[in-house]
Amino acid sequence: MLKRHPIFAYYLRKLITYVFTIWGAFTITFFLFRLLPSNPVDAWVKTLERQYAVQQSSSVANTAAYYKEQFGLNGTLGEQYVRYMYQVFVKGNLGPSFVNYPDPVQTLIMKRLPWTIGLLGTSVILSWVAGIVIGLLAGWFRETRFSGAITNIAISLSQIPAYLIALLLVLVVGYGLKWLPTRGAWDAQYSIGFTLPFILSVLQHAILPATAIVIVSVAGWILTTRSLIITLLGEDYLLYAEAKGLKPWNIMRRYALRNIMLPQATGLALTLGAVMNGQLLIELLFVYPGLGDLLNLAINVYDFNTVLGVILISIVSVMTASLLIDLALPLIDPRIRTQIQST
Amino acid sequence: MNSTKANTPARPQQKVAPDSERRLLQIKDTRVWYTTVAGEAKVVDGVNVTINRNEVFGLAGESGCGKSTLVEGVLRLIKSPGYIKSGQALFTYPKDGNAGETTVNLFELGLGEIRPLRWQHIAYVPQGAMNSLNPVMRISDQITDAILEHGNSTKADATKNMLHRLEMVGLPPSVARMYPHELSGGMKQRVTIAAAVTLRPELLIADEPTTALDVNVQRVILQELLDIRKELNLTIVYVSHDMAVHAELADRLGIMYAGAMMEVGTTSQIFKDPLHPYTQGLIRSIPDISKERVRVEGIPGLAPSPLAWPTGCRFHPRCQFAKDVCRRVEPLLTETKPGRQVACHIYTDAWNEKSPGGTVQ
Ligand SMILES: Nc1ncnc2c1ncn2[C@@H]1O[C@H](COP(=O)(O)OP(=O)(O)OP(=O)(O)O)[C@@H](O)[C@H]1O
Ligand code: SF4
Ligand SMILES: [Mg+2]
């Protein structure tokens, strides 16, 4: 069966890799955090002791023990791990959050996920499309001053860290010119709902953080697209297309763009993880109520459940994106299809 | 093979008088140079040749002598840092259907003006068909896109045309749905030939279309090319370094060396009576397939660099007849009789004056 259907074997292999990578990454994160010298309950008790001079007492110890059980911190590390994995993957429950006790972590994540996906998704897709279009032109007209200027700008931009650009935007456009809001995702005077003022407010608040992400990531797409195009222009089949008398516009569209879509689509999936990291900082700077902001809150109080929940979501989404690309590649690229079939 | 002036008249003469009616493409004093860090590479440096209607013109010469560069120049496919330094390529074609013929200088046309001429009037089978097809497009799309770009045929007509041409080169219709990597080298080459004749061009330029293929496939494809040529009344410029192929295919031959045309004549003239010492060397180097494992006599010496061609006659460092005049004066391509041209001092009157008794042979 497997031998007769290499494509099926390929899919199976990818699927197994997917499951094991998620499991591995998640397990490592689990133990990393459990090995920290503190945990949410101990940290909380310590804070209480410091703030209110509460004495060590049996009632405090009892309360602490109760909460430790709630958070799955009782027993040996191995027991905790098995219990936690069972709870997450069998029962589909990420456990109670500490930052917003007793709300379960999944409720918190679901509340914030739309903001992150909205901001990240829009800006990533925007910069991907813009980067490919600009890079295509810069590569196609590689000997013009326009191309040289674009390339230099993109190279400089790609060297600047995201937070610096975000800071600059906050300071100049936000505080200096006062054109756009720099904090939060919407104006508190509007209640959340599907109303025009609220939507406008959301868009207005998204402009600066989205611009920061676009500016940083577009440079990479411009540079990679440009170099892909320049390599492509040296290919015999592009000269052949020209010899056929095709209009330059058609060659650009049907040959150049089409042929760079594969590497660039793959690249999109691969960079998703890196973009997620950048998003975290951006959310912090703009006090944007997304997952990055939640992760920050959770780390500060050793909220393991929430931290693990957010990380699980990130790992799963990045891995799923790259799995989807892997599964789609043989459908898009005939060469890969044949390669798989012949192995 | 002895090449002497003495036996020239003994050869049967063919009537090849160039007559303006028969001219399809006239290449005049064409130079295609490349700018390099070491100076100008004069890859094509003063080529004169006329291609007549309905002939197969073979362009021969060692690897690197500028054959591909010359035809790419004519097709206006030269890319920076290469450029057409000077010259003319006068091409005669029916511009608007049957409303008479026009002659244009291909080198003077803007890229927007040359585009409609491509494929409709001048088609191209590129050297290295292996990499000339887009790996992520189906064969059918790569043939029909050119048909649809020129003129106004419908998608259905274009498909019919495409399948018909595939059939002409002996490919089954199933090939249309395939991708390039699913085809063998010979099949890809056939695809480029089929694609080139879809619009029945006046001129087909085929650059080493069979060089990468094994001898049997090569034979079949050459035969197909000849059949197509007969059926469609094509003029073909056939580029190859392989003299054996030219012997089978070409009506007339042009021998290039170091970016210039050394000799032009009918194929039988060239083979039976090569005038230029370089041509003589080329013909001597043809492996004789009737004998097994003969040692092929190459032309001694190395091909010169386009950055600095030898002074005078470009062939003089490798020529056994070279004299002082060869090192100083560049011999011009001159007609020894109608349709027969050679660029060598031996065939000028001055040669014997300077060395009485004849040092040739
Ligand atoms: N960009 C370039 N810069 C300098 N020289 C170049 C460049 N491109 C090609 N050439 C020169 O052009 C020559 C090759 O010419 P061309 O390809 O026309 O030869 P050819 O006769 O077709 O040879 P072959 O039989 O190998 O196809 C080489 O000497 C090469 O050095
Ligand atoms: S001109 Fe002189 S060097 Fe050149 S081919 Fe003739 S004899 Fe040889
Ligand atoms: Mg060549």
C-alpha cells in the first residue's frame, strides 16, 4: 500500500513529523517552565507575605496547597506532566489561568486571539503582497535607479529592529504629531460591537502597530523576491518566452510571478514563527490586547498554564501553516510531485 | 582532403547567383560585443552573410566562435552587458498579409516593433531546449500562449494548431498535458520545434537543436525537421558545430571563425572543395563513421579570445600557410565566383606575387 502510493507515504510522513514536532516543542516548554525556581502559587504567597506581612501559617500552607492542586502543581514533575498532557490533549482543557483566575486559559486565549490574528494576519499578508510586487518590479527593472534605490532602502530597513521602528512611530506619529492613537486596540468610549464607530476606532488603532510590522517585514520580501527574479531572468525559459514574442507584461505575470510564488509561499509559512516573536514586542509597545500582551502578563506572575497555552497556540499555528504548505506543494509544483513519486 | 586552388574549376558548379528576389535575410557587417572588466569582448565582429528563401543555411564553426551570439543578435535577444555594436540585418517579410513585402533592419526596430515579428515571421529553436521550457507550465500552455499572443485565434483554434504541430514532430497528444520534466531530451527538443512552426514563420532559426541528443534521436529529429521544412516551405538557419550534421541537412554553409565569416558556399562546394585553411581543418576533423575508432585530426592550436583577436587574419596563429601579410592585413570576405566567398589572402592576386611558386600545398 505504502509502496504503491508514494504520495500517501509522503503525506503520512509529513503528518507524523507534524505531530511529533508539536509534542516535542510543547514538552520542552513544559519542563523549561517547571524548572524555573518559582511557580505562580509560591510567587503569589511571597508577594502576599511581602505586601501584607502575612505570617507563614498552616492556613496559608493549606490555601497554597489547594491552589497548587488547582494549577496542577502537586506531585512529582512526571506526574504533573502526565496529568497535564492528559488534561490538554484528551480533555481539551488548558487549565485555569492565574492572571484571571478562575477563567480557564482557553477563554482568555479566545478573547485575545482575534486581535492577534487580525493585526498579524493583515499586516503579514499586506507586507507579503507589497513585498512581492515591489520586489518583482525592482528585479525586473534591475538596472534602473528605481531598483537601486528600493534595494538600498530595503537593505537598510531589514537591519533595523522592529521595536525601534515601532518606538519611532509611537514617538513621532503618536506623541509628536498626535495623528494616531498609540495605545490599545479601540477607544474605550465605544462599546465592543459591530458598529461603525467601533470598527473605525479599531482600524485607527491598528494603523501604527500594523505599519511597524509591515515596514519591518516588507524589506525581507522585497529583497528575496528581487533576487529570485534576477535569477529567473537568467533562465533560458525566460529568454525563450521573449523569443516567442510574448508581451513583457505577460512574461512578468505568467512566467516570473508564477515561478516565484512557490518559494515565496513556502517562505511565508516558514517566517510565520519569526513574525510571531516580533508581534509580541509590538503588542507590548502598543498595549495591544493580543496574545503577546497576555504572554507578557502571564510570564510576570509565573502563570504556567497561560504561558503554555499561548505557546501551544503559537506552535500549533506555525506548524499547521507549514504542514499545509507541505501538503499543498505537490499539488502546486509538478516537479515535487514527480520527485515524490519516483522515490 | 587536398584543398588547392588548382582543382576548384573541376568541381561541378551550382547555380546560386544571389538575386535580390531570393534574399530573405541579409546580415551586413554585424558586430555584437560584450562589455567586460577586461575590455570589449568582440564575440561577433564583422559578419556578412545573406540567407536566401527556402534554403537550409548551415552556420558552422568551432564552439565559442559566436554562432549563437550572431543569431541571438538577429533575434534581438542580446542582453546587457552585450550589445549590437553595429551592422544591419535586413529582413524581408509580408508585413500585412498579402499587401506586398517590406524590408526592415531588425537592428533598428524598437522592442515593441520587433515583438510582432517574432514567432509570426522569425521563430527560434534555442540552444539547450532542456532549459527553455518553463518547469511549472504544461507543454500545451507554453505552445498556445505564443499562438494566442499573435493574431486573434480562439483558444480552441490554438489548441488544434498545437496538437497538429505536436503530431508533425511525432509526439502524441498526451504530451500536451505534461510538464517539461516528464519529457525526455528528445521530446523537449521536438516540443520546441513544434512550437516554432505553429505560426508558419518565414524564417526558422534553429541553434544546435540536436547537439545534446544521442545519434539515433538526432537522425530522426533532423528528418522531421526536413519534412516540416518541405511541408511549410520554411527557410531555416541551422546552427551547429557538427559538420557531419551540416552535410546531411544544409543547402549552403557559412563557416565562422573568431566572430567573423570565413567562407560561404553551397554544401557540396564546401565539402568537396574547401577554400579556407580553417574550413579544410574542420572537414578533416569530421570523424569517419565507416571506420571504427579513427583518430580525429583536430585543428592544432587554441581558439583565440574575443577580448583580443589576432591582428590581420584571425586564423593566422593556427594556419600552416600564414605569411607576413596574414599577420598585418585582415583578409576581407570576397567573392571568388557567384555565391562563393572566402576571407583568405591565398585567393587574392597579391598572394602569388609576393611568394612566387605558390607555397600552398
Ligand atoms: N557576458 C559575456 N561577456 C563576455 N563574453 C561573453 C559573454 N557572453 C558570451 N561571451 C562570449 O561569447 C562567446 C560564445 O559565443 P557563442 O555562444 O555565440 O558561441 P557558439 O559559437 O554558439 O558556441 P557553441 O558551439 O558552444 O554554442 C564566448 O567566447 C564567450 O566568452
Ligand atoms: S589569410 Fe593567411 S593566415 Fe589567414 S587563413 Fe589565409 S593563409 Fe591562413
Ligand atoms: Mg552556441
